[in-house]
Amino acid sequence: MLRNGAFDFKRNIARALGDRQLRRNLRAAMDGLRVKRLAVFDDIPELAELRHQGALIRQLALNRLPQLLKQLEQKCTANGIRVHWAETTDEANHIVLEIMTRHGATHLVKGKSMVSEEMHLNQFLAAHGIEAIETDLGEFIIQLEGETPSHIIVPAVHKNRAQIARTFHANIPGAPYTEEVAALNRIARGTLRRKFQTSRVGLSGVNFAVAETGTLCLVENEGNGRMCSTVPPVHIAVMGLEKVVEKLEQVPLLLRLLTGSATGQRITTYVNMITSPRRAGEKDGPREVHLILLDNGRSRIFADPELRKTLYCIRCGTCLNHCPVYTRLGGHAYGFVYPGPIGKILTPQIEGLDVAGELAFASTLCNACEEVCPVKIPIPALLRRMRNESYAAVRPTPLQLQGTGCRRNALERLAWKSWALMNTHPILQRLSGRVVRRMGRILPRIGPLKAWSDVHAQPRFARKSLHQLVREMGVRNE
């Protein structure tokens, strides 16, 4: 689903590049995140081994995904967690609504969750008269402005301190204008604390779900995730199918990769391991825990051995921080929930190439994303797959992406066939060379080539061919 009406990527790009304040904000934030990551992964051989092990853990989990999901359901159920399956985001939204209606809840406190963004849960609940309150500081800031996250890990990365101060002053009754970080935190904390105390239902995401023990792992730095999952009497956790891992002993290595890649920390302030609702004799915790497992196209991705690697992702966001495109545009330009390199391969698979395939072409293919990915997702190779599929012939095969061939057109096929013909017949090749040398400066400015020359430097063609130069030098062609 698009953020705001029709998706016009070129217009979004132009708007982002023309926003100087946005460019400055992104530059400062991205530089800081990259420096922190380098500091925490200063041992290169150790990092290489960690990435190898992390990729192996994710590969093994995906290879056994159906069995592990079944085991996770069995363990969670035995622990007292109620498991719900949702094939679509609409089904997941209605499950949340049914739980809240049953408990008479009028508002929902939410921890950070990209899956809930994928569900567009806030808008869905608002349409049913229920207020969803973001409690992650970054999410809280952008919710006040009616915006969506610009980054997987740092939702308000596109805003600076002064912009946040103006947002609080304008949208929180009685909030003074201040740019002091501690004061801004106090304002947010005071506003949200009352919501935690009165909410009947809290919602969170899931970083990893352990099939062996039925444990839901949630990492965070602010404590809001723990408040959402323990203070309200009902806790709802939402996760994509791919977040399952086989064994509890695999979680520490994945946490090391996740937190180091995401925020440059060896470990986050809070690591929540949720295995059951409140038990007899325990003084805190929810009385009900619900786990919603969302598919939303993931089964289709899983079925393709190459595209399955997309599901290795642990949502660390480091590919965004190192992407030369994202770091100049920010997340809103991408128009969908998942921005940056991971969004360029995930979104076209979920939404279809005919809807979001253009994202795959917004890449320099510089390989920076693959070089830093903690679980070694071959993002550039998958981007090339998206591009090739966009121009491929349509064949009714189970593994073909939705929207395959959406860019295929007769004019372009004719152009490439003509190019092949000219370069396989010497006479035609010589004639075309003469035409290019005489009209080379004009051709890129007219017809279908104009779109290419608008964003590329125009080539400068030599006045004489190599064969002419060789003959003039007196070199004989033996």
C-alpha cells in the first residue's frame, strides 16, 4: 500500500533532493551511525566470522521454516501464548481489532514494529474509533506530525533537534519550546506515562521468535517496549513468518549482529525474552499474550530459492546507512513502508513489479549494502533479478514475480534487435558508426533516449573510427 496516494518516484526524488535541510539532517545522522558501527566491529576477522555464522543461522531457519513455525506454535501454545495466523494484513488487523473489542479497549500503546507499519494498523484502528499511540520516541515524534517512519531503526532520522522542538511545542498541550534533549525526553515521557497506565492492550514487534522454547525476543533502548509488553493486561506481538530461529543459543550471536549493525552497540539497554503470560505468584506482566504470525506474500518469496534470501533480513537498517541513494533521499521518497536497499528488493516482491518495480532501478549497484549486511543478503544480485524480471517475457510459472514483464515494450525490443543486427553485420556496423559520429550529439536529446540523457552525462563520440585512425597511421590489416 502506498503512503500517500499514487506512487510518483521521480517526483519524490526531486522533492527530497531539493530539500537542503533534509540533506543536512541525513548527512549528520548517517555519518554518525556508520562511525558507531565501525567502532563496535573493529575486529575485521571477527566480524567476517560473525557474519558467516549469522547468515548460516538464517539460512538453516529458512530451510526449515514450515517445521519451525509449527514447532513455535506448539511451544507458544503450551506456554500459554495464543497464536494467530494471518495470510494478509487485513486479516492481521482484524485479529488485533477483535482482541481489543473483546477487552473493551479504546486505545492501544505500541512499541516499535515495522510489521505494524506494513499492516497500516494505526489507520485501520482509527477507522474503527480506536487510538493507536506510538511510544518509541522517534515514532512518537513523527506520529505528532502525521508522518510515517523514514528509517527502519531511526524513524525520525530526517528531523533535527529544532524541528522536533517545534513539533512538541505545536502538538503537545502546555509543552514549552525547548531544544534541550533532556527536556524533550521529559515532555515525551510525561505524556506517554499516562497512556501506559490507562491502556488495556499493548502491542510490540518481535525481533526473533525461538521455536525451541516458544520465546519472543524484543530488543530496545528506551524501555517503552517493556512497558507495552508488561504494564497492560493484554500484550499483542506481531511478526513476519521469517523471524523464527531454531534454538535459543543462536539468539546472542544474532543480537550481537543486530545491535552492532543498527545502533553501534554491543547490546541494547533492554533485552526482553517473553515466554508466557503472567504466572501464579508473579507480580507483573500481562495476563494474556497473543502472537500474530503475518504472511503477506512471504510464503511466495520463500518458495523461490534465490528470492528466499530476502527473508534473511534481521531489520538492522545498516544497508540504509551505507546506501548512496538512501542517504541523499531519506525514506519517504521510496513511497512504501520499507525504504533503502532492503525495501528495493522486498517491496516489489510483496506489492508486485508493476506497482513498485521502479524501486529496483534506484541503485548504483555499488555493493555497499551487501558488504555491510550482517547476514550477507546478496542485495545487488536480487536487484538485478528484479530488473530482469521487469523486462522478462511473461510465462505462467509459480516462481514468476507478480508484474513480470511490466516494462517490456515492442519499441525497446526492436531497438535491441536492431543493435544486435548492426553489430553482427560489418557493412551495417560501419554505416551506423558514421551516423553516430555525425549525429551522436543530437541523438541522445531526442526520442526515447532523452529520458536517459536527462540523468546521465552525454557521451562524446570520436570524429574518426579506430579503423580510420589505424589506416591513417599506415598500419596494414594483415
